[in-house]
Amino acid sequence: MDRLALMETYVCVVETGSFSAAAKRLGLGQPAVSKSVAQLEARLGTRLLLRSTRGLTPTEAGQHFFEGARRTIAQADEADNLARGAGASLAGRLRICAAVTFARLHVVPHINAFLAAHPALAIDVMLDDRQIDLLEHGIDVALRMGELGDSSMTARRIASSRRLVVATPAYLADRGVPLVPADLASHAVVVHEKDGGGGSWSFRQHDTTVSVAVNGRLRVSAAEGVRAAVLADMGIAVASEWMFAPELASGQVSTVLADWELPPIDLWAVYPSGRLASAKARAFVAFVEHIMRVYRADAARA
């Protein structure tokens, strides 16, 4: 059995959790699957799987090999598709990662249209606000916002959003409407620590720039928490227009200090370093770009 076939067999064993389940998926006999894994371990000179009464568990080396082998298989499949001219009819599995709130509001509701356009494609969506290791998690493309921490990644900006100062009408009726940035000192502020505005918010009006230190009693590391706090009338927050899109449209959330500008926030498509973007990943990014263009046009008309 060649190296790629051995990799495919091993990946199948890890994914299914047993030799028998892998044999069933591959259409092979269980002894053949077990022999293939043994050959792979002998060739690598290391133990890949720990066998116990509870099943099979990859060793540390086995887990690393599994992740690398899965990427290699995906790249080989991509090369096959390109050689066959199958780029217009995407197939296989695409793994994407995106921030929880952004994906919930702007990506997941539209995925069915992308799947309908590509019937042979399957998508794994990993929702995570952290900047995870894309290679470690087998991610083909990540959608990230704000500053990119790892300069070694291949990234392309695909959209940009205004940052707004938002609060509910109920909160503003109770605490008053700030008219200038300095008024925020007397307000309850919900601070999104990961949104680039943790310690201070920088406002600009014409040639005037004002920096306001924020010392909110509530500091939240994820956008879902910021949304929940604002919608519960707990305070004022700085957020991307994307974060409160439904509530801004319905009037459930209002903007204040609209004549002052905050630095915008960018949306990036980020690919694992050292890898060419697959046709599937490129097509998906183009799809998200279209979604965001439509959103921007709709927001401008509203």
C-alpha cells in the first residue's frame, strides 16, 4: 500500500475510533486495516495508537501525524479536482472558523445557499472568538476581525464596518444621552476587551481627535456577552455595526455620538501559513464578500 493510502487508512481509523468501523467505511477487511496501521508505525518508527478495552487513542505523535495526514489528503484531493477541471463543481469537506456572533448573524443563515450551489460539498463550521491555530485544527479558512496577531498568516481584507456607540432606548431614557465623548465618563460602560477598545476609545470629528478612558464595571471578552449586556439595558458599548445589525434595523438599539467617528473594524479571510488557498476556500470567501456587500447596500438604503 502506498504512503497516501496508508495515511487515508490511518485517518479513517482515528476518525471512526476503531479498526472495525474504519474497515466498514473503507470496504476492507479488519485485518487489512490493522496491518496497514502496523506498517505505518513500522515505517515511522513510532507508536501512533494506544489500544485499550475502551478503544483506540492517538499518542501525541499519532495526533500530530493525524492532523498532518488529514491536511495532505485534502491537498491531494484538491489537486485531483483541479486536474479534472472540477473547480466549478466543488466537492469534499471545507472547514471554516469564525467569531461566534459574526457567524451567527451573517454567515450561518446564508450557508444553505452556498451548499445548494455546490451539492457535493460539506462544511464544518467552528465558532470560536479566539485566534486559534488553523493548522492544528485543520481549518481551511478563518474569518477574523480587527488586528491580526500572527503576521505569518496569509490574509486578505474582505469587508470593513463602522464602529458605533450603542445602547438601548430604555437605558438612554434612564441615564440620558451623551452629547460629546467626555459625557461617557458618567455612564455605565460595557467594555469589549477583544474589540480593540479595552482601555480607551478614540473619537474623531473633522480635525479633532478625542481619546476617552473607559473604566466600565463590566468587561466582557466575547461579543455575545456585550450583546447580552447592552440588550439587558446595562450600559453603553462600542461595537461594530455588524454586531447589532438586527437590533439597529428594528430600533431595539440606538446609536449615540453619531457625529463622532471611531476607527473602523476590518473583516479578514485568513488562510493557514505555508498553504495555498483551496478552490473551496476561495469560493467560500467570495461568497462571504458578496453577503457583506449586500448587507452594506441594504444598510445604506435603510
